[in-house]
Amino acid sequence: MKNTTLCYIEKDDKYLMLHRVKKVNDMNHDKWIGVGGKFEDGESPEDCLLREVKEETGLILKRFSYRGIVTFVSNVCETEYMHLFTATEYEGEMQSCDEGELVWVPKTDIEKLNLWEGDKVFFRLLDESKNFFSLKLRYEGEELAETVVTRY
């Protein structure tokens, strides 16, 4: 079981997206995702979020919201608990990322990107409400087999 964070930074009705094209043996290769990563020992979700965003983008988050937890269950990978955030204020200069290309993508164009099917579900949840949610996504290989949403 692993814990990760993922953040969608917002600006001018766009999300900062990471096109994962640089890492070798990357299960997210050629997918578009937010920024984030794995917890280090002793980190809270917020600690991990701030560190990962700084490492991947060079930006320091000033205002962010904890939006939900996404549980990924798979027949090929260990269970993952992803702590999902959005951010609206930051400072610093964006740098290049060693995991892929960082691009500001209009929210209206997100669904056109090469996304995991489950990501489309939590994008809809982010758009529909500011309330916290829990989302369970069960994959069989790369196919989304089950979706369970609990809203708070």
C-alpha cells in the first residue's frame, strides 16, 4: 500500500498538467496528470504536496485545498491512496520537470488529453462541487472496472 499526492494548480481557467514522457518504465508514460508523488517517511499529505510541487515545478504553493482521497485498486499494482488537492495561489518561477512536460491546459480541453479513465471521474467531481469526496477506482489491467463515489 502506498500513499501519494496529486495537485491540479489552477490559473486563468486552466490546470497545470504534466505530460509524462521522460521517465523510463513509467506506468503513466504518455499520460497527462497533475503534479505530485510518493510520501516520504514522516510526511503528512500537506508536507508531501508542498515538497513534490516544489520539486516538480519550482513553485511554492500559497493557497491549496484538500479535495478528496482516491483509492486505486488494481490486479497488477499495490493499492494506492492518492490525496487529491487543487491550488489557486503560488509563487516562484516555473522550472522544467525531469518527469515530463509541464503545460497550462484549458479546463475545457482536459477530456481531450490522454488520461486514465478514472482521472476523468475525479475531474468531474472537482468540477461539480467543492465538497470533499472519497473515490474508489478498481482497475483490471488498464481498464476501469469499478467506480465508487462517497461525497461528504
